[in-house]
Amino acid sequence: MIRELLMRNRTYRRFKEDVRIPEEKLEEWVENARYTASMRNVQPLKYIIVSQPEKCNKLTEMVTWAGYMPEWEGPKKGERPTAYIVQILDTDVAASGRYDEGLQLEAITLSACEDGFGSCIMLSFSQGDMTRYFDLPENQFPLAVVALGKPAEHVVIDDMLPYADVKYYRDDNDIHHVPKRTVDELILKRIYPEI
């Protein structure tokens, strides 16, 4: 069921570094993304797949891991991602990837989740540094970085009280909590036919 998959598809920031992701799975997840809707069907997004350990370690250092946990420097050795998928906008195709970006990222992360892996979508990195690292041409620039691996942490969803804090956190048992607004807070009005 889709809801069960969506609930399992959490943001993971610590992974089992000794569990590698098969290359064919990484490519399959990107292929799944190509079946998502695209605004005007322009399809301006491209991808870089990285699973070489040294390059994964470099990318781990290039991103910011948890904005709500500034004291945490990111996954330590043994907990780092074993692969990355970097989303690239090709401006020769379109000036923006608006809407396509999120749809394709969700397709990739849901695919990884369905195959027993976890992910972390990150937008906090230097586009200039990432562009230089991958030696991208002027018409291509990175939009998002997806860290991937076998999860090494437990993440739970908590119903959030109205106007409560949205910040995720780790409790004393090292369980990662993610507050989510309830459906009653999301639905502003219910307009159904009268019976």
C-alpha cells in the first residue's frame, strides 16, 4: 500500500557503510524517475550516480547534514552513505526544473525504500563547489544531492499538535523523531455533496 511505503520512506542520516548498493539498483531508481510527470514534458533533469567509496566520502564532507541539529557534524566513519545520486538541471533544455525536481526525488527515494535502502535529500551545499567537483559545463548545475545506503538508525513519525515545533530531533534512546501535521490540520475545508 502506498501509505505504508510513504511512512517508511524517511530521511536517514546514518547508514551501514559495509552494505553496498548494487549499481543496477542505482540506475533502476533513476530510470523510475523518468516515468514521473514533467511540466510541459520538457524533462530537463539529469543525474550523476556515485558509489566509489572515496568519492562518496568527499560528497559526505561537501553537504550539510541536519539543519535542526547544528551540533551534529554528520555521519561518522562506518555510518556514511554508500552511494549518492546528484540531481542536475540542464538549462539548455529548460531554465527551471520546477515541479519535476520533487517528483523525481520522491520517485528515487521511494524506489530505494521499496528495495530496503534509505535516503537523505539535501539542498544544503555549495553549488559552485559541486559544479567544480564534477566539472560540469555552464549549462548544468546541481539542484539536489541524495545520500543513499542501508539505514543504521530508527526514525519515527509523531503527530504534531497544532502550532507545535516542526523540528526533528533525537531522543535519549537515539531514536530520530519527525513531527508531522495531522490530516485535520492539512484539510482546510471539506465540501462534499449533501446526502
